[in-house]
Amino acid sequence: PLACLTLFLLIFSLSSRPPSFHLSFLESFQCRVNTSGVCETGESFCQTPGRQQHFLRKVYEGDTISYGCQGCSSLCVPMKLFNLNVTVNFRGCRDSPLCNKF
């Protein structure tokens, strides 16, 4: 019952917006970066609608970057994971366009 009420209020609030209302999207870099820092997939852009954020993931082997990834995602929890000689650094941002620059 509470979930239904919440859903109803959300739908009602979205439908009662004035016609000039539009969602703002922030542009984000999107590519897979190699050890030299060069985008392997051809640099492109994605947009972050709603609660999506920009993300930047860097994977290191020892002190050397192995590869990186940039894009848009619904899950952007800042974290650092360690496994023997491999470190994964993951961060999200949504405060400005292209804030996930490699």
C-alpha cells in the first residue's frame, strides 16, 4: 500500500509539470582506454538522464594502469578494490558535464 501511494505520487508529480518542463542531460565521455591512455573504442558521448551518473573506472596492475573505462551508469558507488597485484578504482560524478575525463 505504501509503495503504491509513493508510485502514484511520483507519477502525479511528473504529470503535473508545466509543458515547458524538460529533463536536463549532462554529456559524459564514453570509451575504453588502453595503457597508453588512448581510447580504443573511438571516443563518443552518452547522456545521463534522471539518476544516472558519469563513471570512471581505472584498473591498475601494480603501479601501472592496465586499462580504463568511461561512460554513463545507474550505479556509481565510489570504491577501490584490491586483489593481489590488481587495483580497481571506480568513481562516479554528476556535478558537471564531462566530469569523468580520463
